[in-house]
Amino acid sequence: MSQPLPQTAPRTEATKAALEAVYNWNYEPEIDELRTLYANALERQWIAVRDLPWENGVDKQAFAKTFSMAGFPIQETQFWKDLPADTQWEVARRSAAFLLSNFLHGEQGALMVASQLVNAVPHMDGKFYASTQTLDEARHVEVFAKYIDGIDHVYPIMPSLKTLLDATLGHGTWLHKAVGMNIVVEGLALFTFRDMRNTTSEPLLKELLTYVSRDEARHTGFGVKYLSHVVSEIDDAQEAELEDFAFEAARLLIDSRSGTTMRQSALALWAEAGHDPEESLHAIVKERMTVKKEMGRTGGFAGPVRGFVIPTLRRIGLFSDRIAGHFMEMFEANLGKERAAQLDMEIAFPEDLDAWIEGGASTAA
Ligand SMILES: [Fe+2]
Ligand SMILES: [Fe+2]
């Protein structure tokens, strides 16, 4: 007798997905760039349980000393350095688990969207590539779940991220799926993974993020290479619709008016760790020059949308003056008109993504 399968309820939740499955009867290579990405993906597969140093566990001291809160370099402030080591660890592990949990949920969304793309993209080279991304994303779900297990527990998904994943899974056209996932969600993720990777000195996390970021660079590369071709061929109305979808996706994740942002939620966890977030913020504000300098160095200052998503949208031809206006309105509402006017909106897309990941200082500085 075989064992019964584990119960899925109440852990599962259904959403209405949509796609049009497309056959392609041509089996000859058609788009060299995508065929190459597929070949690279096959070359660069890795096995999480074998290739990462899990046996050493998490180095708590290194983790707490070099913890970066999604681009905010709190670890460089005197305030942070003066906290007792156990408080640093408590605050860092909870905030990081919250952040990594949302990455984990995002990875599950990516796993499902990538598998949809296997069906929905019209070119065989695109289907080949998307099948490799599906496997990559399964591995990312595996590694983030395993790492979180070593520091805390998995936190629930943020409502805004859930809304975005639902919208991407539920949209009927592959173009919207690729824009929502490969450009916006994965752009934000790649920017943040890179920041965390370059800031942390916790060996397991650093190595894990190095592997994951290389995969994500390929996923962004797919979006950029494929969509650049397609966007140049669609009409203005379709282009505007895709721009709106991209803007709404980014807005959901970073606009403080869309609910609770990741940073706000992370600060709430400080209270749970026995530390008054108001008091901490006050102390940090006093050290704003240190924070500003450090953010300029790591690229966190630009943030993932201005530092990466907008450059990507511009690169693929989905950043018209009309949509640039929407982004500017959002920045003005979040930062005030004066600060928004000083923002550098011309950050270039890093063409060599692998080199960009390795680089400590980004072009966004
Ligand atoms: Fe991923
Ligand atoms: Fe990905």
C-alpha cells in the first residue's frame, strides 16, 4: 500500500489563469539569440543540494553585521553598530525572512508564469528557452524555502505582490505575461538580489544569491531580447496597453499609496523583535549622510524601478513620454515635487548583466 499524499488544504489557493496555447510546426532554429540563451541555460544548470554549502548553516554574526534592508544600508550606521549583537540578529533575521519570503512567493509565481510561456509564446526557440526558465524557477523556490528555514519562518505574501502575480497569470496574452514577469517582477528581484549579494558577507546567502542572480540575468535577458523585436512590430495602441500594464505592475510594488510597501512592513517587524521602529528611524535620520553615501555606492539610492525597471522598459521600447509622465507623478507623490525633480531618470541599462551583478558599485550611483 502506498502512503497517502500530504493534505494540500488549507495551504492551497486557486486563481483563474488564462493563456492561449500556440503550436509551432517549424522546428528549425529561428531566433539565434533565444537559441543561445537556451543553450546557456543548459550549460549553467546547478543542483541546489549539491552545489551550495548548506552543511555550514547560516553564519549568524556575518548575517547580522552585513544585513541590508532592500537597498537601505542600515548596517553602515553607528546606530546599528551600537545595538547588542542579539538584537541585531533578531531584527535582521526577521526582516530578512520577511523579504526573502516575498521573493519565495514571487519565485512560485515565476515558476507558474514561465510554464505558461512554454505554451503561449509563438516561436519554438522561445518555448525551448521558457522550459529552462521553468526549471530555474523551481530551483529558486527550493533554495529560498530552505534558506528561510535556517533563519525564521515563511511569512505570508504581501497583498500587492499577490495582486500582480494574479494579474500576470490571468492575462490572456504572452506579451503581458513576459512584461509583468520578465521585465517588472524579475527586474525588481534581480536588482534587489544583486544588492543583497554584494552587501552580505554571510557565505551561504552570498553564494545562493550569486547562483540565483545569474539565472535571473538570463530571465531578464529573455524579456529584453524577445520583447525588443516584438515591440517594434506592434501598433501604437498595443504598445500603450503594454506600457500601462508595466507601469501598474511597478506601481503595485513600490507606490506607498498602493498599500503597505515592503520597507514599511519590514519596519513593523522591528517592533516584534523588541525594538521601537520610531526610535530607530529617528536615529537613522540623524545619520542620513552616511546612509546617502552608502546608497550611492551600492546603487540602492536609485531603487529598483528607477535603477533597473525603467532602463529595461526604455531598452525594449516601452517607455514613451506618456508613460514617463505616469512614473514621474508617482515619484512626486512619494517623494515630493522637489526631490522628484532632481532624480536621474536616464540611468542606462547594463548590457552585460553578468558583469553588472558582480560589480559592487552600480551604474545607478
Ligand atoms: Fe527566479
Ligand atoms: Fe526568474
